[in-house]
Amino acid sequence: MKLAFSTLGVPGLPVAEVVRLAADHGYQGVELRAHPEEPVHPALTALEREEVVAEFAKGGVEILTVAGYVRVAAEGEDEAVVAELASLVQLAHDLGASYVRVFPGGGDQDPEAADAAAARRLAAAAPHAADLGVRILLETHDSHRAGADVARVVGAVGHAQIGAIWDIMHTWLAGEEPETTHALLAPHLGYVQVKDIASAEDTEPLGLGEGVLPLAACLDTLDPESWVSWEYEKRWYPQASDLPGMLDAGRAYLLRLGAPKQ
């Protein structure tokens, strides 16, 4: 199993320190939250992008994903969404990242209309993503939190550059069993995001294994070479424990779960 963590867990941390954390604690990759309040975002200049690449190369850490905030099923015109997708794909390419993360964001629309908008926009973005060697991954989240929801959209696009991220909290909140989620997403799956929480009503982040999410059952479904990323939501819960002090325990826990069964 290859391990990463999201910079959502270390909001605003400079790139060099993110790389040091990953290297020092045995994480092979990082999901970079691409938001204007973070050090990495689509407005970076070419020189700034080169500096980010150099920092990660120096530390021997992979940039797994540019985690964007495009909502591909949101109401409105397609052009702005497709343009934002293109800018994230370009950023991922320039940084050497394999993936761009996007959200559904369908809101209270009719599900068929939300599905159609998401599939149409992702299909429009797919050729550019293919040209640049980047996959766009739709995360199980908000209006499409079950694997069945995301598989429905990604399947409708039917393009190799469009895939899925399995955020296990959202599929659990949707009431979907891990084996079902994996069966639905496996043909499209980029990687899995793990986290832990106390309950459906209390989603403040906990250390891995300290809450109720079915981490073992989810990881049991995966190929041994899969990427697994810890998305610790410190940015949304500033009172939560700091991620850096938890990275060693989280890595050890994930490696125990991913060890071959006797």
C-alpha cells in the first residue's frame, strides 16, 4: 500500500515543511489542496510551479493529486466549470501530479439533471486531461456521496481519464457497504481517502482507528499496490488535534490493516 496525506490536515503549511513531514514520517505522496489560501493553487506562476516540483523532488515525495474545488454538477453554465477544470489539469501536469480531485456539488437539483451536467462537463474536459496525462477524479461527496452515485456519472462519461475517489466517510454516511462501494468504483478507482469520526452526528476528525468508520473492511477490498490517502479535516475543525503528531501512528495503523492476512 502506498500512503499519502492531504494538506487539508496542515492548512497553510509551506511546501518545504509539507515535504519534510511526508518524508520524515514515511508517506510516499501528498494530496495538495489547491485553494487560494494555500501555497499551491492555479494562480501560481511558471517559476513558482517549478519551485514546488523541485521541493518535492528533493524530498523524494510524490505529488499525488491537485485537490480542487470545482463542482461539476452545480447549476449554471458549463463554460466556467470546464475552464476551471482545464486550469486544474494544467496545474497538475506542471507539478507532475497524477490526478485532479473534483466534487459533485449538485445541491438540491433533480438527480438526473445533476448527473447529466456532471457527465457533460467531465466529458468536455477529458480530451485535454488525456493530452496532458492527468486523470480527473470525482469524489464521493455531497450530492453524490455513495459509490453508486459517482459510478453512475463516471460510467456515463466512459473515458479513461475520468475516474473516482472513494472517500470512505461519505459512502458510510450514505449507508453503502464497503464491498458494494468497491465493486461499483473498482473500474474507475484512482485511490481511497481514509479518515475517522466518532459518529454520523459528530464528524470532527479523529486518529485513524479511534472512531466508527469501517477502515479495515474498506482496505480489505483494495489491491496491495493501491494509493491510500489520509484526509484529516483540520481546516474545518481547528480545535482538532494537530496532524503532524499523529502521522506515525496513522501510518502504522494503515500498514497493519493492509498487511497480508495469514
